[in-house]
Amino acid sequence: MNTALPPQILESERIFTGRIFAVERDVLLDVNGLEIVREVVRHPGGAGVLPLFADGRVALVRQYRHPARAELLEIPAGRVEPGETPEECVLRELEEEIGARAGILRKLSEFYSTPGFCEEKLHVYLATELTPVPRRPDHDELIEVVYLPLDEAVEKVHSGEIVDSKTIIALLLAQLK
């Protein structure tokens, strides 16, 4: 294991600010005295939830993801808003996207989505003891709710039909529980 101190940040410059994320260019000084330049995507983080119903079905959402240029099958998820905890985020997203309220919410994991260039940390949860509430998707969300047996959803991971990382992690961890 590498126990070297983290590089010293010599300067940091914001080079882009968008609606969802920002990009900074950092100049670092490593332990050997070399200057290194890194671009870092700054993102507040996100949270996702796997709703598991008493009959063994899960609810996923199918939606178009422009960077992937495809419709993806995913767990309900969203950006953690300022002042919001990851738990509050997933409870909000569960109601907005699926139309369900969780009786029990259990954390499955937290992880960095792409730590080579992005600081975004994702939190994933399992929601059970679900009760229906009205769906209220965001104005720009065109999503289809898809109900599948948990085992069938996990098979879609193995077949390559589900390719979203947070969804893969949530499904495989839920299957182990």
C-alpha cells in the first residue's frame, strides 16, 4: 500500500461552471517535487435506491441518457441537493420516479463513480416495506417504470443489458443480502 502523503495543491482554477457540475484545473506538487496538472469534475454527489417489493420484484426506470446516447435501465437516483442528506435524496427520488414510500431504508454502499477525474460519490440504498404514493417526476424526466423479479434484473446485469454502474452495484449487493 502506498503511504505517501497526498500531493500539495499549488493552485486551483475554475475553468467551467455548469448547471450540474464544475471543472477545475489543479496544479499539484508530488512527493518527488514534480508539478502535475489535473482537471477535476466537481459534483455534489448522488444517491440511488433499489425498491424491493414484498413479492420479490424490483422497480427500475428506463430513461434516455444523452452522454450514453441510449436508453438505460437504472435504479431511481438523483443529485444530492444542497442541505440534503443522501437518505433524503433517495426518499425524494423514490416518490418522484416510482411513486413509492419506503418503510425501511438500508444503505448498501457508497463509492466514487469515476475517481480518475471526478469527485462524485454515489450512495446506494435498498428500500423495502413500500407503500404507494403519487408519482411526481421532474418536468424534464421522461421515464418508464419497469418492474422485474430481482433475479431477472440481476440476469440483465450478467447479460450486459444493464450497464449503469450504480444499478449493477445495487442489484448485486441486494442479491447477496
